[in-house]
Amino acid sequence: MASMKRLEKAISETGVFVEAMMRSCRYIAVYRNGKQSLSAVASFVPINFDVMKHLSVKRVPIAAVVVMLFSVVPPMAQGQSILNKIKGRVEQTATQRVLNETDKAVSNGIDKAIESATAGGKTSSSDNSKPSTDGELAGSGRDTSSNPRAAIQAFSRYDFIPGDSVLYTNDLAGEAIGELPTGWNSNGSSVIVSLGDIPGQWLRMAQRTVVLTDNEQPFGSDFTVEFDMVLQYDFKGWLPPSFQFGLLASGSESTTSNKLLSDPKGEKSFYVEVSPLSDAGNIVLESYEKYTRYFNNPPTKNRLVRQWYGKVSHVAIQGQKERLRIWVDGEKLYDVPKGIPKGGAFNQLFFQLSSSPYDDEQIGVYFSNIKIAKGLPDTRHKLVEEGTFSTTGILFNTGSATVKPESAGVLKAIAEVLTQHPDIRVRIVGHTDAVGDDKANLELSERRAAAVSEMLQAEYKIEGSRLDTGGKGEAEPVADNQTAVGRTQNRRVEFIKL
């Protein structure tokens, strides 16, 4: 035990050089004659080996790469055992830090040959976009709550529409601070916290931890999953731990089985892994059919990641048979036609945080406001053919009639139908749950319907003469107001063809 602790300390604090090969990236760091030379091969960058082996990278922090020297390792079998035990730390400390240093070398023009090689690497279309000035680190972020039109415009390319039948919802309200949410499972110390200026309660992830929700219902072949996340980092030389979010089908196991904590794959699964950098982030999407990889994209550097720091970001996932689409803050990260393995139905959302040299108190990775729904509504058919379309996808803050930007996908779909059918007039009706005063809820539902009408006119150029509004408050529930899922179903906006 003592030798293991000494070895881990060496890894996290002194970073002795060894040969490390991990997952999607491969790095070989060599320490020769008192000089550090680096041959780093990331699977997503087509590097010329002949050029790389002659490249001398000065001042690469030794702590960036994890090494195991034969002089500090017992016999081979025991050394291999230790290597396996510290794989998580090796992975994050080695691959992320070396990758970061390589990025710096490229950007500073250390070697033109390397610049030429990396120029052919696969990057996100968003990588070259200029980050907005309000997307800075720690505590800034985009604040458009006082200008709903600006918020909707920021989501102008957002085409996500939530499923029409809510299966599961959890905003963590009422859960005990300092505890794991009731019915959830975890192999670490992730707990509920409050975040001061950010409303609501949040699950704070602990490092080296997997968390499973208490959902037990299958999502079906067509489904949507939404949740909010907050990322708070204070970069102090080390890189933060990578985090994952994903879905799995538990198969014969329960959705909260301990077996899924050690390896959350189940019968099938997919996950997105984000490795934060100070000015960007590397993102990976992988899916599995049991333990066989079904889909994999190489790590992609995306500068939009820095805009997720220090604020609430909204994640939306849509599955349609094999097709998988994922958005964050209105920007589409993935649209993969065959990203989901066939067979079985997803029934669990999981979160995972890897390890880093930071203490848990120095890392802020938070999740909340989960919503899972099944079905993919056909807006045009519902409104034009059936004469009514009801949605829980137009969102408002509690007690407010301000339209949230995550509503953009539904509003755009409604506007497209009305534009394609200029003869149609609709009545917009707001509905609330039964929480609060009846009269107040009626007034709130009327104001929300009016806000939707105003947004359709101002942002989507729908003539006001084609829109009528009204509110029903809590008078016409479609589900049980005694449950969280029922209340979510009842908070809806209805469009009725006139």
C-alpha cells in the first residue's frame, strides 16, 4: 500500500517519464541525456513520424506525462498490475497534458512540418468560429435572460424538438443537500449542492465516479433526453478531469445495478466524453454493442467548449432508431446516421467524471434538470391534419412568461408550418400545473400564450392577425399533478387550428 501511494504521488507530482499508451491516443515520451524530446501521436492527427522523431519540444512539463520506470516497478507481473490500477490517472494526466502541449507547439509555429500535418486533422466546423466575448471562463457566459429575442437568436440553428410523452423528469428539488439523490446509485461521493447565484439544486460530480439515475422505464426507439450542466474550473497548470454523459440499456440487470458502475455499457450504450482545455475542449463520441465498439469518432477539438464554462448549458439528445443527434446550447455537436446499435432500448442516463491532480473541491462539474421523453412529434401532421399540437418543449422559468432559448426548435417548427400554410390561423393556449394559486396560474398561462405569440411575430415574422391567444391555467390537466412527470406534462402550450 505504501509503495502504491508513493508511486501515485510520483505520477501526480513529479510525473516521471515512461511509455504510456492509452485508449484513443498514443503517446511515447522519452527522456534522454537530460533533455526532453517528445513523440506524440494522437489518433485524430495524421502526424509524420519521420518529422516528429526529430522534433525537440523544450520545457514540456514532466508532470504532463506519466511514466513507469523499470527501476521503480517490482517484477513485471506486479508492475503490470499496478499499471492497471492507475489506468484512470494515467489516461487523463498523460494524454490531456501532452495533447495540450502539442497544441501549444503547433499554434506557436515551433515546427512547420507539424503545422502542416495537423492542418489535415479532423476538427469540428465550429473550431474556426470566433468565440463570443461573453463566453469567457468562470462566471461570465451568455446572459440573455433580460432579452428573450436575443436568447432565441442565439439558438437560431437549434432544431431539437422534445418527445411528446414525458417518461422521467428530475430537477433535484426537495433532495437533501450533501446526499446522493434518492434512488440513484454511485460508486463515489457525488452529492446534491446549491450554487449560490445559479437557481436550483445540482448534482456535484466527484472524481473517479459513475452516477446512475433512478429511472427504470425504457426510452423506446425514438426518444429525447435533456439536462443542464454547469462547468466551473480554475486552471492552475493541470488540466481538469474529462467527464462523460451517455445512455445505456441495462439488459437483464436493473438500471441501478452495481455492475454498471464499474463499466457503464450494458447491452448497448453510447457516451460523449469532454476533455476541457483552457481555451477549448476535445470531444469524443463512442457507442457500443455490449463490449464491442459500434461507432467511434476521433477526438475533435471544439472551441465552443470554453463557452460552456461558468454558466448553465443545456444538453439535448435525440435518438431516432439508429440516428443519434446531440446539441449543447443550441449548437449541434453530432448528427450520426448509424450511431445507435440496434436491439434493446436505452433505459438509463449516466454521468462519469475521471480523475486529475486536483482535489474534488477544485473541480465543479454539475448536472440537473433532467427530462426524458419518448416519441418524435410530427408538428405539421398534428397541426394541419389533426388540428391540434400540444408541446412541453416551449419552456419558461418558474412563475415567468419569458420564453427560454431552448424553446427555439419547437417555435421554428411551428413557424415553418404556418409559413407553408398561410391560410391557417391558430389559437395559442397556455396550461400550467396545479402548484400555486388558481387565479395566478390562469393569469400566468395567459401571459405565456401571449409571449409565444409575440415571439412568433417578432422573430419568425408570422402575422399577428393569424394568432389568437388564451390560457386555461391548471383547469385542464392531462396527467397527475401529484407526480413530477405529471406536472411536466401539464405545463404545456397548445396550438389549435381555427
